Amino acid sequence: MKRLSTIIVVLALGASAAVLNPPADLDPDTGGAVPLEVVGPDINPRFFFCPWALADGVNDTAVTGMSRSVTDYLISLPFNGEISTPGNRPIEADRAISIDISSLQPVGESSVIVEFGQGPAAADVLAAGSGLAAGDACPTGLPDVWHVGGGSTADGDRLTLRLFNPFLDVARVNLTVVSELGAEAATGFEGVSIPARSTKTIDIGAVLPGRQSLSVFVDGVDGAVIPALVRSAGGDLAVWSGVEDSETWEIPLTVDWGLTGSIVLTNSAILPVGFSIDVFSPEAEVSTPINGEIPGPGQVVIPLTDLAEGTVGARITGDGPFGAVVVGVGENARAAAPGVRNTATQWILPGVNVDPDAEYRMWVLNTGVDAIVVSYGSTGGAPGGQVEVGAGAVASVDVKAPGTGGLIVEGASPFSVAWSVFSDPGVGYVAGVSVVDIETDG
């Protein structure tokens, strides 16, 4: 993994404009700027990269940050080689703050850099209202190969791949695309160039139409990018960033708000990866593991109806690294979120309750051998609560509390978390961010 210790952030005095350097350039001419200390491998990452946000005069996106420390929260929009006006606000410990993209610059679709003075912290984007619900946790790491599974170009879906390069140098990547037909041979996927401080959007449907399920591997050649897929149908869309591979994934949220769901597993290696899925119900009834193999490079699509009926959580283990994403599809709704790699006793969920007119639900998966009580809330004065989750069980709880903007979720034993948002008919799925991830990745 490429670590954020290679990134220096420079804050220009007066303008507070953020400048990011990729790993190859550690000595920028800062002029009159004040460089912040380099983020080391043992320091919480403070930089988050959001490949998608939307402000088009009808819909708007809230970029929400939440930190466990009293700190500053700065967002900026790299576009066509320049950094647009940033938003810089103070944050109280364990309290969320949101900045609407339209308050910075109404630019349609855009990408965002988020910086915190210190952490642990997390950031995400959420667009909700007028039948649209879409959210995504913003990545902080820069793996050599990204997995972005779960796309589709069939049944009226439009699918675009966003490649966000927030750095000062041009980036180049190779794209490997797999579908139900196997590895796709298409021109234009080798040596894709992304200019500095820019985002390249590729219309996957124009190149590969009619694919029921489609996944992308983004392999860095020069520099670094952060990818995301945007899948839209009607007025709703789903957006989810890529992930690095892992040998274990948990999926607390498999289906919500009446969508039809599936889990998509991806393998970027040449050799196949064997996997096993354990399914957990609210009644702590663990099913017999489901075993299979992911071809290399390739994907496996597992309909949730093949796992169990009703509400379930899933833990997926492999004999090699792979990626995992859950996808939900309805007549007028699309939703998707990556799985979570690490269980933890502390989670940060920025974005929950940002839109007061939407509905919110939190999902907690406990794959441990003891029951746990999970507490959730913030320092914002909004009501919190507790939910008890049995050993080997999944539980959900409605968490609508207008004015909160985010949740801190804690328990005595490790667990995993995700949340969903509903704005009729739109649905969004968002993975929680564990403090373990924040402290060790980057």
C-alpha cells in the first residue's frame, strides 16, 4: 500500500488553499506557505479523498467530517489543475460538521479533498432529497490496485467510472474490466492518463453496454488516483469508492428499504481465490457456510436470496485477498457500499442525519462469541441510544435525529457497522469507518 506518509499538505496563508504532492515529490516550493508536518505511519491519517459530489442547482451534496479530537476541518475542490475556494471550519470533539458543495462552487459533479488538523477522524459525502439518496465514505489509503465491483450497464442503468487525481503530477492507470462474460477486451483501458488535480470520467456503458454485472480493477502505473463508480437509473443513483483487497470482509448491511440485493466478490490476481460466507441473522442463527471460488481476474455475484430470507449480515473469508461490495436494486432506486475489512470497538459515521427529511438506519454485525451492547450518539446534544446485539447476530436501529450530522458508535467488543438513508424513492448504503482503519491505513 502507498502510505500517506508520502504526502505533504501546504496551507497558503490567507487563502488556506491546500496543495497535495504525490509520493515522488516531497520538496515543493512553498514560498510563503507554512508546511504541516508529514503524516507518519503511526499518526492518524488526516487526508480523505472523495471522488464524487454533486451540486447542479437541484441536488446538493453535504461533505461531512467528524473527529474524535478538537480540530480544524478543511475541504477543497481540485478542478482542471487548480484548487477552488476551500471551506475551513473548526470541529468540536465527537461532533460532525457539514459543508454543502454549492456553498463553495456549483460545478455539477466534482471531487473533494478533506483535511483534518488531527484525528482520529472520518469524512463522507451525502446527497439526499427530491427522490435522490446517495452516500459514500471517503477513502484515506492509496493501494496499488483498487477494486470497484458491483456495476451494471443493463436495464437502463448508466455507469460511469470516476478517476480522481488530487496530486500535482499526472497519473496513469491501467483498467481491467470483468463482467459475466469474463475479462472484457476493450480499447482505451490501458495507460489512462489523469491530469494533475483533476477527475477523469469514463462512460463505461458507452464502451460496454448490456452487462448485467461489471467490476473494475484500477492498477496504478504512475502517481495515484482514487476511483469510484456511479450507477444511476431514473432519479436515484449509487456511488461507492474503490477498496483495496483483503482476506476478510464483513457486510453488516445486505439489504434495506425493499431493494433486491447481491454481494459481489472481486479478484484481481491471476490465480483463483476460494471463499467462504457465514450468514448471521437477527436471531443469532448462523447458517452453514457457503463456499465458492472467484476466478482470476474476475468476479462472483451472489444473490442475497441464495444466502437467506429477510435481514442478514455476512462475513466472508478467503484463502487469498479479494474485494467485496453489496448492491441493492429497486425499480427507481440504486444503492451500493463496500464491505468493511476490520471489526473495531469504535466507529465514526459522519453524514447520518444531515438531511432532516430523510430516514436513517444503522446496522450492527456482531460475529463474536458474546453478546454486546453498542452505544451511539455525539456531543451535539441530539438523542443517542443503545442496541443489544446477540453473539453471532445482526441488528438494525432507526437513528433519525435531525441536527446530529453524524454518530460515534462504541462497544466493549469488536463489531462492524454500516448505515442506510432513504429519501423516497431513493436509497443509499454507506459503510462505517472504524477507528482501526483510520489509525492503521493510509
